[in-house]
Amino acid sequence: MPNKIYRPATLLVHQGIDRDPHTGASAIPIYQASTYHHPEGKPGEYDYARSGNPSRQQVEDTIALLEGGVRGFAYASGMAAIGSALALLKSGDHLIAPEDLYGGSWRYLNTVLPQQGITASFVDTTDLAKVSGAIAPNTRAIFLETPSNPLFRITDLRGVAALAKERQLLTFLDNTFMTPLLQRPLDLGIDVVIHSATKFLGGHSDLLAGLVTTADPELAKRLKHFQNAFGAVLGPFDSFLLARGIKTLKLRLAAAQNNAGILAERLAEHPAIKCVYYPGLAGFPGRDLHNRQASGAGAVLSFELREEARVKPLLEKVRLPIIAPSLGGVETILTHCWSMSHAAIPAATKQALGIRETLVRISAGIEDAEDLWEDLEQALSV
């Protein structure tokens, strides 16, 4: 692409490279190669697939372009991306993380990092005083989600970033819910942005991928070193699928966000629903803060049923949504948080955090909103 600043919709379609430089093909080919010829024994731009691949380079350049980073990194899953980003820490370091976060992240921080000599403290990151109070002499980083998964608590990204810089701490943010279209954390002072590209960026529930980017050249150098050394990289075919999925993100996200807003408003009025968690609702706690750091409410919401006895009938009667521990697809996905996305968290901890068996998460797809509502309504009926 020419050296010009384009708007997001254009960047999504044309990405870092909008045609194959060798053939002019309208899509970067699937370079299904494990190694590359070294002319006269001298390596070229690519020497071994773990170190680099043109198909992977396409999505790595794209996430850096979309988030405003200097370099991007693609991994075999979202958790591989989180683990690789947190490899910037070392044994003896301490990490601060939110109380309310994705179950897979909770499991990694609680069961894997301690084996590496890294400890984590879980605090209410919506309260800057509590974040500050959790900083210990060996604290090196703060890990964030906002909106959080699944209770949609909103953390002040500018405030945490300023605090972290004052105390010389790294900041990591999982931006999966918002995508680069709705929230650009690097612009708000965050150091490292992480995506489960399995979700909205891929968008079709047909691949597993993770992405990381940073605006700091030194951090980028360290991330690249670990990516090459560890090797949990994204394969060429999944890179191709991800690049294709990213091209339609704006259209998909606009439709899904519109559906989420409609469902959230109607669910909030339904007698079987105790409460709805969605930053697009008027009066939602943290809504004003969210709107100052993001440009939309997103396509995911959670709601709590008044009676636990209604959970099983809902899961049995609903027809259109896929019932699964994921989100961000073109199809609506319904998740029972207690037994699916947050199954790794002990029951007592979930209860203490407010993640109850009556909590259900919906990732709105791009179906007709009226069909989705009619299906949910019949499934919620007694």
C-alpha cells in the first residue's frame, strides 16, 4: 500500500500488503513451506517457517497497522498469545490482574505462571487505588481486560497506564471483545495489546489464532525473540483464513453490535432476567468511562436469570445460537459461563466474584435481530 494514512475500513480490506508482490494475486497465497532455499548458502528474508512465513507476515503486519504498533506477532491460539506476551516477565516477578477475567487467563495466571516463579494478585482494576495498593517491590506488570469477561467491568485504561508508567510497570491488555475498530489501547498508553483472533478478527468460528502487538521497538524485539525461540506460531493456512476474516470485520462487527444492542434492551425488560451486563445500556456502571476510551459497546453481553431453574430449559429450548465456549462468530453464540468459559475457576471463587450459575453470555451474530429475539423469547418462556 502507498505511504498514506487510511481509515479503518480501508485498512481492513487492503491490510499491510493488498496483493501478492510476485504474481499480483488479490490474496496473499498460502505459503505451505517449512523451510526456504538459501541461495549460495546465504539466507534471504525467510529462512525457516518458525522464524517467518509470508502468509503469517500478512496478519502480523495487519494487526500492527490496525492497532498502531511497530510490529505484530501471530500465534497458534489466543492463550499462546497471552503466554508469549507474559514471557516478557521473569522468575521472581509479580503481576497484577483483574478479579473478573476470562477463565483461561485465570487458569494460566494461577497454575502456569507460579511454576515459572511468577506470582499474580487479583484485584478490582476498576479502582485505581486498589491497583496502586497491590503494587509490591517485585511488581513488574499489570494485565487487564476491559470490558471484563463476563461481568463487563470497565477499567480506566489511561489511568492504569499513567500509574504503570509512574511506577515503571508494563501493561498488557486483552482487547478481544472490542477489536481495534472499537478500542485502540496503544493510543491510551498500554504497552502490549493481545487478541484471541479466534474470535471477532477471524469471525467465522473456523480457526484458532492469537495476535500481539506493541508500539515499543524494544518490547517488539523481545517478543520476536521469544516467538522464534518458543515456536507457538500461527500456521500458513490459518493465517490465510485470518487475513480473509479481517477484511469483513467492519461489516460484521457493525451488524453484530446492532443486534447486541437490541437484545440487551429487550432482555433488560424481560421478567425472567434479573440484570443485563452491557456498556451500551443507559445507566450501566462505567458506561461513560467506556465511551471515553472506546467507540462502541461491542457485540457481546451477559445476562443473569432470576431463577437457576431456568438455565437448563433455556439451553434446551434455544435453537439459533450455538451453545459453546466462544464468541465473535457470524453466528450468535450462547455461553453458560459457569460450566464453559469460566469452568477453570473454582466454584467458591466464581461465587465470590458474582459469576453465578444463572449467568449467561451472548455473542451476537449477524442474523436478523427479530429472529434472534423470537428464539430467545420462546426459550425463556415458562
